Amino acid sequence: MNTMTESKKTVTLNYINGEWVASDSEQTAVSKNPAKIGEDVGYYQISSSNDFDQAAISARKAQKAWGKLAGSVRGDYLLKAAAILEERIEDVATAMTQEMGKTFAEAKGETARGVAILRYYAGEGMRAIGDVIPSSDSDALMFTTRVPLGVVGVITPWNFPVAIPLWKMAPALIYGNAVVVKPASDTAITCSKVINCLHDAGIPAGVVNMVTGSGAKIGMEMVNHPEIDAITFTGSNTVGKQLAHAAVDRGIKYQLEMGGKNPVIVANDADLDLAADATISGGLKSTGQKCTATSRVIVHKDVYEEFKEKLLTKMKTITVGDGFETGTWMGPCASEGQLETVLSYIEKGKQEGAKLLYGGNQVLKDQGYYVEPTVFENATPSMTIAREEIFGPVLVLLKVETMEEALEMANDSEYGLSASIFTTNIGNMLSFINEMDAGLVRINAESAGVELQAPFGGMKQSSSHSREQGRAAIEFFTSIKTVFVK
Ligand SMILES: NC(=O)C1=CN([C@@H]2O[C@H](COP(=O)(O)OP(=O)(O)OC[C@H]3O[C@@H](n4cnc5c(N)ncnc54)[C@H](OP(=O)(O)O)[C@@H]3O)[C@@H](O)[C@H]2O)C=CC1
Ligand SMILES: CCCCCC(=O)O
């Protein structure tokens, strides 16, 4: 059981060596519902260094036998966990909406994506992992194989509290690693429910561990712990770079997926209704809290006014409220801190001279951390709201004279995660595919909504330049051995 009741409070436990245990710190912290100020979702462990040490040592001990299992046997555990998670979609999605505000429909969709991720990687346990390479010595046999890294530390954010932990854990596990997970504190309870599915699937003790608590403490414990062989992280650039420096100091492998400032280009031959719908979905779904969310909307002057009107007409239909209410299209910001960040960027946009076209206000103040869907125009590429990741429902319209200018503006960012173009012109498409510096390049489709079977990751400051998901994940979670036999 992943929780205990302590003076009528539901307290989520750590998962160490196959058991749900309280921290020896005897301290817990509260997880709050951003849609309902004052409502506590539950409590999680404020873990100690000793807690983490126990988890890392357990992982080390368990990994040896786990790595020796046949891939198909490891895959069977993931298939069982997938079936259990599928049975629990409503319960896990409820925790997600309660902890970070995502609408219940989106939360159920994400949890179903977690089920699919487990099933995809279960299959990886029976696929080829190397090549036979002809040696120049005709009497010799030369081939490659892959071996697990050992114990992988997993640090995850609050915005996809099921999909991201699973798209890191599932490949780590199928390729023979053990894991220690430190989830975002804002979504610790949701993560414990995912871990409980792996526990109930009978995964061997120590192969999977979860230690909750402050990233600044437990996250740094993780990257500096001698039993941790690699780190995979998704979150802010600030934290990612800190982890990378610590990983390099120890000489361990690291993987970072960080921020984005994702552009959409609307060409003068675009389907403007499609472009407006995709801009709203890509930019405002999940309250804009996706690293792949649309934020810069670069529109050709010939269609600017028509597109703007379509966008505003659709934005005005957006309903903001509690993610459990069926009429809600957009939930609250994930936390009070995130709301304050978004409001500060909106103020910055006004101060720097951008024109607030729609939204920009905090709403339902007495209920939760809600902000209106927001769009600016008359912004310049140098403005803060056009350069920095806001991680909220804020769109910035930018007008251009030519497609060459549009592409140049789209590339004018320190980030390079996802980018979309709406056009019916093959020349525009090919130029965009070839010249857009982004890991995810999408034609007549929104910038968000990546599929689990395809490589995911960014260029420039969005990533450490590896790729997650799909078959690409094997590159990070294994090491290649080139074997020569005479
Ligand atoms: N690219 C992406 O997918 C995401 C990007 N972001 C960006 O990050 C910003 C803040 O979001 P947030 O979730 O707080 O992102 P953070 O980078 O602050 O947190 C991500 C994870 O890192 C942990 N962490 C925090 N500080 C440290 C540290 N010093 N060492 C090790 N781990 C640490 C967090 O733990 P804890 O929760 O306990 O602090 C959490 O588990 C967002 O506004 C957005 O810009 C956020 C989420 C996803
Ligand atoms: C970390 C961000 C994940 C984005 C997944 C999506 O766009 O659907």
C-alpha cells in the first residue's frame, strides 16, 4: 500500500527495496490542489540523505539479477504493469488533476499514454540490440551488443506526471537498468500511484525505487551518489545545467529535456481555421504548461488580420475552471508559484510595449490559481515575452513580410524543441523541414502532441541532444560493446 493514514491525513510513502516506507526524517509536506485553494490532496515524504542512500544501494543490489533476465521476461513485468495502470486510469488521473490541475479528460488521456508507453517498451525486450559487422579477418567474428548502464536516477517535472516518468522508467527497465525516481514535489502522489502499478506487477524488490522530497536536496543527492550511474532529467534549464555540471564532475551519463519557445508560422496560403485551432490547442491546452507548447505565432502580413480575428473568436469560447468540471477547457496553473510567474511575464509584456489583445487577468481568485488565456500583438522578437519560456497560456503574435523573414524569426531563439508551419506550398514545407532548427518539425499540425514511438527531444538549449521515446531511447539507456571473436 503506497500510503498510510496519520492523524486522519493520507500520507504517501517512499518506495525502497520493494517496500512502502516512511522517511526516517519523520517529516512530510502537503500536496495542494491548485483548483481549490485550501484543499490538501495529501502528503508526501520529506526524505533524508539516508532514505536516498538506502534506495540507491537497493537499486545497485537488484540491478545485477535484473540485468541478467531475458528481455522478454523484463517485458512481461511491464505488460502486467500496463494492464494494472489501465485498470486504474480514473484513480491515477484523479490524482493528477487534483495535484496539478490538468483537465480530467487530458489527465485520463495522459495516463492512457502511460499504458501505451509500457506496452511499447515491453516489446523492446524482444528486439535486436546489435549488428554483425564483417571483420577484415575472415576467421574472426565481430558484432555489437548493448549492456545496461546500471542504476539510473530519474528526475521528473509536474507537467506530465505520468507520461514523463514512464517514458524514462520503461526504457531504462527494459534495457536492464534499475531506477531511483525523484518526482516533482507538486505531483508526488500521482507518481506514487504509477510506481504502485509496477509494485503490484511484481517487479523484483530494488529494481524500482521512489524517493520524494525537495529536488534541491534529493535531486542533488542523486546526481552525486556513488551508486548512480546515469541521470535522466526533464525540467527547467536552470536545474538541468546544474545537474549536468555535477554529472560531468563524476563522469556519469546524463540526459536533459528542458524548455522551449516554440514557434508556429502561418503562411499566406495556410488553412487559417486549421492554423487558429492548432495554435489554440498547441498553445493553451494543459494551460500552456508543456515544453512543446506554442508561444510565438509568426503570421504573414497578407493573412494577419484574418488569422487574428479567427484566433480571437476561438479564444473567447475557452472556459477556465476546475479540471473536474465537464465544461472546463483550461484548468488552473499548476501552482501559486507558476501563476505568479505567468502574471509577471504578462506584466513584462505590457511594460515592454506589446499590446494585450485578449486575457491577461487572474480570474476565479477566491477559488484557485487561474489565469485567462492571453494573447499579445505588436511584440518585437527582442521582447522578453518573445524570448523566454513562460510555461503558461500566453501567445505572442508576430507579423512578417516574407517566408524568409518568418523562418529567420522562428530560428531566432536559444531554444529548438518544437516548431510548426501552416502552409499548402511544398516549397515552404521543404524549406521549413530543412532549415528549422528544432528537434520536432511539424507541418499543418500543432507544436505539441508528440507520439511515443518517435524520437523526442530538442536542439540548442532545449536538450542535452540525446533523444527520448521510441527506439531512440536505447541510445541513452545502454552502452554499446563491440565484440571481436577469433
Ligand atoms: N521541458 C519541460 O518539459 C519542462 C520545463 N519546465 C520548466 O521549469 C520551470 C519550473 O518548473 P519545475 O517543475 O519547477 O521545474 P524544475 O526544473 O524546477 O523541477 C523539475 C524537477 O527537478 C527537481 N529539482 C528542482 N531543483 C533541483 C535541483 N537543484 N537539483 C536537482 N533536482 C531539482 C524538481 O524537484 P521539486 O519539484 O521538488 O522542486 C523536479 O522534480 C517551468 O516554469 C518551465 O519553464 C518545467 C517542467 C517541464
Ligand atoms: C515534456 C513535454 C512533453 C510534451 C508532450 C506533448 O507535447 O504531447
